[in-house]
Amino acid sequence: MNRFTLNVLLRVAGITATIMLGAWAWMQVTPVLGLLFAVVLGIEVFYLVHYITRVNRKLTLFLESIRYGDFSIRFSADNKLGASFTALNQQFNEVMEAFRQTRAEKEANLKYIDTIIQHISIGVLSFDTAGKIELINPAAFRFLGIYRLRNIMELKGTHEDLAEQLMKLASGKKILYQTQNGQQLSIHATAITLQGRAIKLLSVQNIHAELQAKELESWQNLARILRHEIMNSITPIVSLIGTMQEIVDMDITPVTPANEAVADLQEALSTIENRSKGIMNFVNAYRDYTTLPAPQFTIISVKTLVNDVYQLLLPALKKAGIGTTLSMQTDVQVHADISQMQMVLINLVKNAMDALEHTDNPSIAISTSLQGGQQVVISVADNGPGIDEEALDKIFIPFFTTKRTGSGIGLSLSQQIIQLHGGQLKVSTEPGKGTTFLVLLGT
């Protein structure tokens, strides 16, 4: 017999004895003593009910703990009542432990997923049907150029029509959106239901670099084809001209040395040869554009890089009467090919010098800075006439140039180098006030 059964039997025996004594006292002694035994009987019945309903109270506490997520309770107080109570308490404790482990795993998974979302380079944000933001990561803030967003409609302040487009964007569809700073964003929507609520999940990717890479590849293929076809056509012409010059010099000139027509023929052949070789040299200038070697990355100091280029070009700048300022606001290190980066900066400074040819009090400002703690900005600015709007859209196109003597490959080659370094080459200009080229590199 376990202790619980014994305790119940003892309480029942006590109640029975109290009833019998109360009845005897009522009839044989005095009603007052009978009433006293009645009170004692009530107390005994109460404690018996309280004792018997212990399991119900324990079950209620167990269910409430699950309902409110309080899994810190341990059941063991009534183990002394017998093996059945010990087994019941053990099962309750095992269930609570399983819930504790499940909640810990869930919290760990949520933290892991949140850490991934916060660190990925793809922008992620979600909002409900009212536009209330449920989730947004730093990449989304960076792409949208904002630092806080509580409701999707707040985008109207910086992106006039984007909020309406996102609210209407159907699940499985995507849109392309260009920001004010020229970034091309691809935004893809997915609809999900979370606890009965409709949530729209958006992924935001900056495809500007991908578009530039595809454009670069297209220009390279075109340049490669043009060079191949032109060289195939010009090479035999140059060879044939050389043969014709030998015929004129060795066969015709000795026979008619003073013939004016022969002299004209020699001059014509020489002119054709020079122009043909000029075309060949011109076409060969694009070989670097289509066969640029992969960067040999090393850790370099931005300050050293800029200062070396500055010292290299300083004599030419002084000779041209161009004032220069050098501002080093940061001295971080980057992974880059130093020779290729020098080529880019030399080209940008020389372009600025050419732009200042007819400018009074010409000046060039070269500076470095750190943007957002993660992006190095190298700036080359001049106070020249600026770039007109029509030319601004074409300056990075291979073969396009506004100079009298230029191949039109400098800026396109510089852009290609910067793209291979995972950065961007940007330009801003204001007619009559100057032009600024920005080299953006990751740290």
C-alpha cells in the first residue's frame, strides 16, 4: 500500500470517527459539543478534498506553464506519496525539458537566421498589408539610401513612386528600379502567410555591376571582332604597297628617272603606306582593352598609391601651370593591383589636365576619404568647363573621345580595371564649374 492510499484511508477513518463522536455528543451530552464535532468534520472533509485534488492542481499548473512558456518549473514535491506520483512527476519534468530544448533550438535558429539576414549583401525587407515594416536588413537600408523605415509609405520622401510599386508588386514578380545615385536595383516579391497575416517579402539586389560587366563584355567582343577584321584587311594592303614601292624603285624609276608621274606615284604609295600603318597602330591600341590581364592583388596603402601618382605627375602639372591640392582624409589598406590602379589614377589626372587647357587659374584637387566605414573614395576634381550632357552618357564607351588626339580608350579601360577590383568609377559634372571622377573601392 502506497503512502497516498494510506493517507486517504486515514483521513476517511478520521472523518468517520468524527461523525460518530459528533452524533453521540449531540444525543448524549450536549448539542454544543455536537456542533463542535461538526466543525471539525468540515475541516477534515476540506483537507481530504484538497489532498485528493492535488493531481488536478498539478495538471493545471503544468498546462499553464506550457501556455505561458514558463518551463522553469520542476515537479517533485509529492514524490514521497508513492511510485505513481514519482512516475507522474518524472513524465511532467521530461515534457517540460523537451519544451525547454525545443524553445532553445527555435531561438538559436532564429538568431542564426537573423545573423545571416543582417550580414548578407542582398537587401531583405518585409511588410504587412498596411505597409508596416516587419523586417529590414542593413543591405536594404544601404541600397535605398535610408537609415530608418517603419512603414513602406515613408519611402515617398526619397523614392517618389517606389512605395506604390512595392505595394502593388505581385508574388513571384520583379521590377527594375534606378535610384537617384544611378544604382540599378532588381526587386523580387514573395507573398507568405504568417500566423494568419499576409506578409510580403522583398529581396533587393544591386545589379549595376552585373549590367556594367555585360556591357563591358559586349564592347570587348565588338572591339575584338573589329580589330580582327580590320587587321585582316589592312595587313595585305600594307604588304602589297611595299611590293609596289619596290617595283617603282627598282623597275620604273631607273627607266624614267625624271618622270613626274613616277614621283607622284611614289608619293601616293608612301601616303597610303603611312595611313595604313597608322590604322594598324590605332587598332593595336585596343589590344589592351580586350586582353587586360587579371589583377594581381596585394595589400596596398591608399595614401601611398595616391601620393606616388601625385609625385609622378607633379612636374607636368607645374609645367602646365595647374595648381594642385592633395587631401588625405584616410589611410586605409585595400586589396588591389598597384600598377593597374596607378594606371587609372594617372589617366584620370591627365584627363583633368587636358580639360583645363583653356581654363583660367586651372586647378586639380585629389583627395581620399572613407564612406560608410567600408568604402574608400578617391576623388579627382578639376575646375574646367565640365562635360556636356550628351557627352556625359558616352564617356565610358570605348572609342568615344572629345579630344583632338585621343583613342577613346582611357576611361573605358579605367572602368574595366575598377570593375575587376569589385569597385565603381563614377563621374559628376557641372557645366562651367568642373568635373569630378570618383573611384570607389571596398576595404
